[in-house]
Amino acid sequence: MHSTKLFSVTTCVLVISISLFSFFNLIDAGVPRSSYEALMKQESQELGLYNHTDKVRILTNVNFKDEVLNRNHSILVEFYNSYCGHCRKFAPTYKRLAAELYDWRDIAPIAAIDCAAEENNGICREYEVMAYPTLRYFGPGYTPSESNYGSRIMTQDMEQIRSILAEFVASENKTSDMSSWPDFKPLQLSHTSSIPALFEGLDSLKKYVVVVYERENSTVGIETILHFVRYPNIAVKRTANSELAAKYQIDGTRYRIATVSRDGSIVPYGSLHESSLSYKETIESFLKSQHITERPPSHAENNALGHTASTMPHASTTDLEVSKIIEEVKRNKHMVYQADLEMAIRGILYNEIPKSSKINGEKMTALLRFLGILEKYNPLSNSGRAMLKELASFTRKHSDEMSGGDFEKELIRLEKQLGKVFSSHRFVGCQGSKTGVRGYTCSLWQLFHYMSVQAATEDKSDDPLEVLQAIHGYVKHFFGCTECSEHFQEMAKRRHIFNNPTKDDAVLWLWAAHNEVNQRLAGDDTEDPKFPKIQFPSASSCPQCHKSSTSQAAAAASSTSVAAHDWNKEHVLQFLKNIHNPEFVSRYGVDDHELLPPTLDKLRQKRMIGNVFSDMDMGMGMLLYGFCIVMLVVAFKLFAVRKTGYRKKPYGHDMLGKV
């Protein structure tokens, strides 16, 4: 019987030990890391808003100076931020402009540089780009100097941009090295005295002169000249003088164009509209009938226009990999991801702050405040926290004034000193289903919410406005989307951002503000079709957050405003605190798990207890395990005592027998 008890107790211990060991191996082998580890390993997700299929010349820190400085042509450059919603809206317009003005590329190419790419920080800082998108015209022979960073074009209307660009180009003084520069001067009376006078000064290749009529103060003639600079066999002349135009059978109504050959043949043409594109269509029809073609592009021109590999970093993520991530995110709709929080911090430190040419006064105060909350409430590794602490200290030492370049140099120095800082280099929860959506702005909101919740749950400050004030200053002075920043400041004023008496109120203010932004942008061109902007949290994520079934039904409609919901703010607050709890932040998609502090799950794994146990299960399991150990010890003692007793009995009996 004693042997049976001993066997039972031993079996109990062995079963629990084997089970725990099995659970440990299951956890170690069963975590679905393989589904995302192969997806990471990349430096950048942003691909920019333009690519080699567009007619936009892509500029980077590598080719910017070669394309813009000391050239024998002009250039129009858009400085943009690929995560800026306003830039995304403008991109289709700019692409159409580049396509329509592709004929102008020898004289005034259409180009763009992405200031969201870290490699371009120095260029965007040097040219003091303070708003996005920014259009600047650089003329032939341009060299940068203080207060001269190109001529800014303030409109985003395509027709107006075309007209302003034409005026800029026509006003340039032709120099000896501008051999391909056309003659933009209007026809003079001396030119119309005879056919030879009209062809005077033109090379022998010119078979035709095309005379176009334009109204006073119009740029149609200049634009038409630019459309045909690549045709070696024709020259386009313009006039607003009806008397001179009449010599070529142009009446300004029915006929606005005339072709003149060297043998004196004059043929007038009408056009559907009085626009350069309509003039171009008419003239091209004539040239086609005469088998006259434009000069073919050279290999160097193709390279310059982005037909070879760009120097911009490209994401290595395939469509299949993106699909896997999106599937994971949609399955866990309200999950907060470590990767997104880190990408937001990375964008702030490596891109947005370094682009500032000068940081002082109110802007410096805003930076100090933001670095202060970032230092306190960040989710980074130990090396990351050390870096933020050193950056905050460095900024305080240079609080009178410093440049974004100074900040960037210190950041690079600290990164070399401290080693690897970020455990992930891509978005997960903020991964867009297509290029140019979600990404950085999504991750920035996640970080803002995370920090507001940490401030409310940790006893590190008594100031309830600490986080909101820092966020407000950051968005005002550093956020790269100008339109977004202006909307946020207006909303902050209207919603009384600085009238939140408690930290919990601050958490809820930020939540309500985010929902207002979602309402404003719902259905916008910048919205990701796979992640429509809704009022958060949805009824499916948090039923208790909605007071009534009517409210829950309304929550399903993305177009419903936050004010229309009957929210249970107590539950909303608890929900926000739960999902932003560091222990519940998902590490799916993280490249280097070992870089981060161990989570509770990790600590459990080290004790051979996996996340298959709840806290109660684990406690009872350990209690049972301890009980079995105690029973084992007791069993061994009982066995030892019994064995000793058995040995003594025969000896005692002999003694009694002898007595």
C-alpha cells in the first residue's frame, strides 16, 4: 500500500513536470513567428507618391544638386511629404501637370522630392520648407543663398501653375550656354516684312514657322512654344497684335494658327479652344501630315526621368506579405502594435525634427515638452530609453537655439554609441493596403494615445495637461502635414484642449478629437478602402462603450460623428487603458524580440509556464506542484519510518520470547 502511495505521488509530480515541459515546448515551437519574421528586415516602407511610370522627375539627396543647381534649364520642384494627406490629394494633379508639360522637359522639367524620406532631411532643411506641398521654381544658373530658395508658386490649380511657370521661363535672360532656349519674344513688325525676314536667325533645319495668336496678358503663346522645343524642323512664334497676325491669314476667331513655309506658303488653322493644349493638338496634326517628328529622348534623359532604378529606399514587402499582415490586423481590430509605436518615434526623431532649419523660442519650448513626455512614456528598449534621455538632455543644453541638423548629428552619434535601438522597422497595425495610405499618421495617433494612457496610469507627473500640451506644440511646430496641423490647432481651440482637469479627461479628449478627425476624413480620397474611418471603438470591439442598441447601430456607420453617439465614457476610458496597457501591446511583426524588455508572457515561458494558463490556472498549478513535492517528501519519510519499524519487530519478539 505504501509503495502504491509513493508511486501515485511520484506519478503526480512526473505528470505535472512532463505536462509543463510539453507546454513549454509547444509555446516555444508554436508561436506563429514564421508568419511574420520573413516579412520584416527592411529599412523603409514609404515609396513616395511618384514613380517611374509618371512623368515626374524624382529627386533625392543624391541627384538634387545636379538637377537644380547651375543648370542651363529651369525646373519646377514639389517638396512634399508622402504621409501628408494634402500632398496625397495634390499628387494626381501634379502627375497630370507633368504629363501635360512633358514636352517642356528640356526647358522646365517637372520634379518632386519626398521630405518624408530620411535621406532627404538635409535638402528639405536647407531650403527651409515649412509647409507641404511646396512648389518652387528654380531658374537657369540657380545657386542657393540666404533668403533665395527658389520662387514659390502659391497656387495648386493646374491651369494657374502652367501659366505662372510659363511666365517665369519666358522672363529668363538667355545666356551663351542656353543653346536650346527658345525665343519667347513676340513677333515684331520687322519680322513680318517678308518671308525671309520671318526665318531670319533660324537654322537651316527649320522648314516651317508656326505663328500663333494669343490675347493680351495671355501665356498661351509661350506655352505653345514650350510644347514644340523638341521639334528641330519648326519654330513657333507668338503675337497678340491682330494686324501682324492678319498678314498670316489669322483673324483671331476662326483662325488662330498659321503655318508658314520657307517657299512662302501660308496655311491658316482653327482650334477647338483658345488654349495651348488645343493649339498643340492642331499643330501636331499638321506635323503628322508632313512626317515631322520630335527629337527622340537620349539615354541620359530616360535616366533623369526615373526610368532606371531610383535611389529612394524601396520596401521589400511583397503583396502576399502585406496581405498576411492585413489579415492579422483585421482579425485583431483594436490591437495596438509595438512596431507602430516605434515607427512613430522613428519618424519623429529621424525625419520631422531634423528638417527644421532653426529651433528656438516657442518652437524650442514645444520640442522640450515633447521630448519630456517621450522620455517618460515611451515603449522602447533600454537602449531606446537611454537615447531619449540623452536627446532630452542635449536639447536642454542647447535650449537657446539649435538647428535640426544639430539634433540629427547628436541622434546619429547616440545611435552609434548605444547600438540597436528599434526592434522593428515597418508598420503592422498601420500597414496600408496600398501605397500612400495610413502609415506614419496612423502610428502617430497610436503613440499619442499610448502616451496619454501611460501618463494617466503612472504616477510620474501631477500635471493633467502634460501630454496634451506637448502634443499640441509638436503638431503645431513639427508635424509635416501643414493642412493637418492647421485642422488640429483649430479643433484644439474649439474643443478647449487646455480645459481638462484630470489625466483621465485628457485621455478622453484625445479620443474624442481622433474620432472627430475620423469623421472629417471618412470617405476622403486618402482613406484606405480596407480600413474605413469609423467612430472608435466600434460596437463589436467594445459593446459596453455604447449605452444603447441605437448607439451601437450608429457606431457601425463611419459617417456618424462622435457627438451623435451615446457613449459610456467610463467604459471607453477603461477600454483605452486596457488596449494601451504595455502588457497587452502586441509584438507581432517585431524583428528583434530580445531587444525589448521581457513581457509577463516571456517571464512565464522562462519558468516553463506558457500563456495557455490564466493567472488563476498558473497559481493553482503551482500550488498543486508544491503540494505534490510536499507529499513526495512525506511519502519518503513514511516509507523510511515503516521500513525501520519492520526491521525492529522481529528483534523485539525474540527478546520477549526469551523473557
